[in-house]
Amino acid sequence: MQERTLGELAEYVGGRVCGDPNIVIRSAATLGRAGESDISFLTNRKYEKQLKTTKAGAVIVGKETPTATVPLLVADDPYYAFMQIMVLLHGHRKHKKVGISARASISDTAKIGADCHIHDFTTISDGAKIKDGCIVYPGAFIGQDVQIGSDTIIYPNVAIYNGCKIGNRVIINANSTIGEDGFGYATHKGVHHKIPQTGIVIVEDDVEIGSCCGVERGTLSDTVIGQGSKLGDLVTIGHGAKIGPHCLLVAQVGVAGSTNIGHHCTVGGQVGIVGHINIGNNVTIAAQAGVINSIPDNKVVLGAPAVEANMGRRAYSMIQYLPEMRQSIRELQNRIKQITSSLEPVSEEPDGQDKDV
């Protein structure tokens, strides 16, 4: 952990200080928990009132706030500035340099780059290629002919099946599986027959994959996770799906096979997306939505089935009133029936005399 003055931090992130620039900052914390040597941040206006009560040494904001009782670091993008300061003060996780463990099982035909650290009980299969600066933690399995780019981190018990390609600076967290067979079966006379999955998985540069994820290889085409995309825990990507660059898929998302997702999409937790549809660019899908149709660019959708957000909010706001509406409709139906009964025409007897109603 390093310490910096507020003035130094402002210079580092390209911001400016409102208040004492000589305050020493050693760490970061939330507005409610920060102490005098901590820096915090404000990006959500609903927490603005905490600027009056926080004990933080300083707060990162997007604009000057007269109600603040602490020094401010004003930045164009407060959350990004907070990230930069966190990295400066704390850094990312450090990885122990162990070299190539004698207890790892490495094929004679595998190629390991310079400054790689291969931990105990790792298996690296025939023809696998791992470039410089990679970390492979205990219990990981690297299949035949797998290619892994530079500075990639493979956490414990990750399995990467044969032929898959992993880019540079990729992080794959514990217990995830890359390149398993897709969920493809032909049902004939009540029996499910397995279809060979001949594609691979391509994970492009700067992707991070959470714990316990499954990314299936394609049946005929490759499954692709685009550059810079981030997958949360327990995410499943079906065979032949393509996730565009810089997408965020939160925990427990399921994307069925052959679906294409554009760039810079955000998919909330527990979303389910059917197969063989197209999701446009810059699309946001709210948590627990069920997506059954293609979505054009720049849309925000929610609900199951997923609909445009404004329509969905209006629809869901009516749910609490449905019992009353149902009762009102029944009452109206009964009144209409009474009115129409009283207006029924009087029928005549065969002898020309009116019949009493």
C-alpha cells in the first residue's frame, strides 16, 4: 500500500482539488465507512447528502458541491478516477513467482514462454502453447493444441478443452470450463443422440471470465468472447454464440447457442437469452429478463418476455392493481348483462297477442 497527497492524486487522474491538497491519503472506502486518511467517491446523487456527514479525508466528485464538508477531487469521470487511484494505492493481486513446478504434468511437445509460472498439479497437454508471462494455478487443465496469449492468468481447476484459443491478458477464474461440448442433440424416436461439436472457443484479449462459468464450443462455427468483455460468475455461453467486444454479462446469465450479441452490451444478472437471435450494439438488458426476440441497437429492455423498458415499467406498475381491476370488470359485466336483459324486444304470441316478459 502506498500513500499520496490529495494534490498528487489529482494530478495523477487529471483532476483538480477543492480544499487542502496536502491531505495524505492511504486507502479508499465508501462514504459511510471512510476515515480521515481514506478517499471516497460520489457517482450516485442519492448519496449526495452523505457529503455533509462523511469522515473521509477527501471525496472524488464530478463537480463542485457546496454542501461538502471535506476536500474534493473533481474529475470528469469520478468512478474511473476512483479506479485509477485504487490501482495506484493498492495495486492488483500479486502472484507468487514459482517458476515451473516439478509436480506439474507438462507434455514434451508443449511450449511454455518466458517468465511463466506453472503451479503444482497443472496438466498441459500435447501441442499446447503458452506465451510469456502467464500464471497457471494448481489443478488447471490445458488441453491439446490450446493456445494461450501473453500475461494471461488461469486460476485453480480451470479446464480449457482441446484446440481453444485464449488471448493476451485474459483472466479465467477458478472452476470455469472453456470449450466443453455444446448442448446439441438430435432427438429420434424419443432418444437424444449427441451431435459432434467441431468448433472451438476463441477468447479474445483482455477478457475476464468469472468462477464456475461454462463456455461451450461450437457445433460447426466457433464460439467467440469479444475483446475486453467481462463475464460474471456462473455464466453459460452456448455453442456458436458470439459475444461482441466490451460487453458486461453479470452473474448467472445464460446465452443459448448461435446468438449474436453486439458491442458494449450490458446483461443483468439471471437473464436468459434464447438461441438464434441478434442483440444489437449498446443494448442494456435488465436483471432476470427473458429475451425471446432480437433487439435493435441502443435499446433498454426488461421483463419476461423482455420488452422496451418504458413499456415494461408501465406494465409492471399495473400489476398491483390487477385484482381490483378484475373485480371492477366483473361488476361492469354484470351491469351490462342486466341492462341488455331489460332491453330485450318483446316477442309476440302466434295469435298476435303480446307475451308477457
